[in-house]
Amino acid sequence: MRGRRLGRLLEHGDLRFVALALIAEQPRHGYELIKELEERTGGAYRPSAGVIYPTLAMLEDEGLVRQAGGEVGRKLYEPTEEGKKALEAARGHVDAIFARMAEVAESSESSRPRIARAMTNLGMALQQRLSRRPITAEEIDRIVNILDDTASAIEKS
């Protein structure tokens, strides 16, 4: 199982059923779905917001989930009766997907996904800061020093 590719873990349309199943377990926000999927795969898969939120919108358009209130700015979703029926009809398929996810989690090298996530966070932080203007020479020097110090600390670990 080591090295299993995500394409085999989730085929076309699988995320739709996985999200519906997780929402049926308990009402969830999009971010909670992202975190739950990351946890259930041992960090091997963390869907982006650009994948989760359109999936939730599609499930809502199909009448399979509805908004259940939630905090301001966060949509909490719960299954509709139609959603519960659709999930029950696909139960075998959904159970097989969750079994594959558990298998991936068991074989996941937990450090690699965590390091990849940290690298992504660093890249995003740099992009966001560099896109804000103006940036002074002193600020650039400070960022470069932080990066150099971090690289040195990693090499020594």
C-alpha cells in the first residue's frame, strides 16, 4: 500500500459521497471536512478549499445537504432526507472508500505529509507578504535572515 496514489484512493465523484457521509455523521463546516479527511488519511490527503467548497455547493444544489446555521461566515451543513437516502444507496461504495482511506493512513509516513504542509504554509506566507506593497529593503533582509537561519537549523537537526 505504501506509495498509493491519490487517484486510486478517490476516483471521480468519490469526494461527493465521502463529504456526504462525513456530514451525515455530524453537521460540519467545509474546513472541518478538510481536517477530517486529512486525519482519516494520516495526513496523506488534504483537499483544498477549492475542491471542498464547490463539492458542498454541488451537494446543496442537488438537494443532498442543506445549511444548518452555524457561526457567522461559516456555513454548517447537514444531510437532507434525500441525502440520507442517496448515502444509504451508496453505502457499500462509501464503506470501501473509507476502508481505502484507513489503509492509506496506516501506511502513511506521518512526517512527510506534515513537512509538505509546513512547506506549503511557508510558501503561502512568503507569497502573501511579498504581494503586499511596499516592502522595504530591511524587511527583505529580515525575511532572508529568517529563511537562512531556518535552513541552517534544519541542516543541524
